[in-house]
Amino acid sequence: MILGEAQNIKDLMGLMAHEGAHSWYQQMLATNESMRPWMDEGFTSYAEGYAMYQLFPEDLPNPFIKTLESYRSFIKKGIEEPAVWLGDHHDNGSAYTYASYVKGELYLVQLGYIMGEQKLAEVLKQYYDQWSMKHPSDRDFLHIAQKVSGMDLKWFHNYWINTTKTIDYGIKDIKYDTKSTTIILINKGQVPMPIDFSVMTTDKKIITYQIPLNMTHTWKDKDMYGDFSTMPYWPWTQKEYTLTIPYTKSQLSVLGIDFSQRIADINMSDNFIEVK
């Protein structure tokens, strides 16, 4: 079997990890790649990224940073096509690649951000346990994801797979007071999401506030990326959200949206503020 033309050992290992993961998602789970390529190529790419991060650790917030950066660059070209399309019905080869490999991989990355990584790991385990050799559909996977997380995730699935709408949150304004700081966040995109908002104090302590989205109906209770305090939910129709925290300007060094950098926000320039 020929595994492409890898230029170095890292490229070869990545190719082997990807093709090996196909034995799991395409063969053992018997995913129909022509009907739902994102469930095969995308989930396989997620497994590849996770495996490569263990084999070749990098000083990055998470294993999927490069995929997220690639997605953001591609979006600017304006040729994205929905992942729901059949594999051989795309109008553009690059659009097929991003709809199937990248959007499918980031589907799982976003679910990990929404429900917490521990819950996502359980979802993937139960997915295999319940559907190996049974040709699962996206509805079967979504049913397990909702059951394990306790969340309504149909809204996310519809936005991410059936449309080309994008995520774009930002910090609109900051007001410092004598005993607190008030932050106004804004949703400039078309896809609503829960938000993890964090601050780093001048003594390097990180405090995270989890702002749930009302459409999930219940919130994540933990995440391997750190503890958090749960705030009142952000209604999905509301473009702005106000958060007041008990820290003054002199106590803060950095604040921003998603320190883990998992959210597929297409414009990161307004997600972080260095306090000076």
C-alpha cells in the first residue's frame, strides 16, 4: 500500500494516523463516505490531529489550532460550500476538502468546546459501542451527543453542517470602575455559541466565566481546559451581552474570549485585550 509522498517522518506519521483512523470510522463504523464525507474524513482528521499532538507535542493551546487557522483563511475566499452536500456534488475541489475534512473535524472541536472535552470523549466512545458495523447517520451521532451531554445540539448541527454561516464574537467595550470591570461582548456572526470568557490577573491567575447559550437548555459542568463560574445565559437572538467581574483595571493583565482558542471564530482580532 502506498501512503503518498511524505517529505519527512512527521508527515509520514500524520498520513499513517489519518489512514489508520479510516479503519475506525470508514470500516468499523461503516460510515457512508459518499453520502456524508464529513463524518468519515472529518472525524478521521480529528483523530489524526489528536494522535499527532500526542506524538509530536507543540506549545499550542490545543491540537487543532492549525486546522482552525486554515479554516479562517479559507473562509475569506468566499467559496465555501455546505458540508451536507454529497461528496461528489461539490462545485470546487477546495470547497469539498474544507466541507468534508475541515468542517467535519471542527464539528467535533466545537462540540468539545460546547459540552466539555470529557463529555465529547464519552460521546465518541458510545458512538462506536452502539454503532460499529451498522452504517450510522448524522442523526444517530447527534442522538448520542445529546443524550450524553444532556444538551439540545440540533441548532449547532444545522448551522455547522447544513449552512456556511460563521461564528464571529468580539469585545465591544470595557468599562473600568473602582471595584469592578464591565465588559460588553458582541455577536457579529450568524452562528450563536456559548462563550468562555477569561481574565488573567496581574499575578498570573486565570479566572473563567462560562456564558451558556439558551438554546442548549442545559450547560456544561466541567472542562479539562480549566474550572469556570457559570453566568446567566446569553439569549441567541440578543446581539450583545454585559458581564461585570469583581476585578479592577490594576488587577488585570489580559482578558478575552476562549483562552483555549477552540472556538471557530473567523475574526480573532477583537477577541483579546491586553490591559495597559
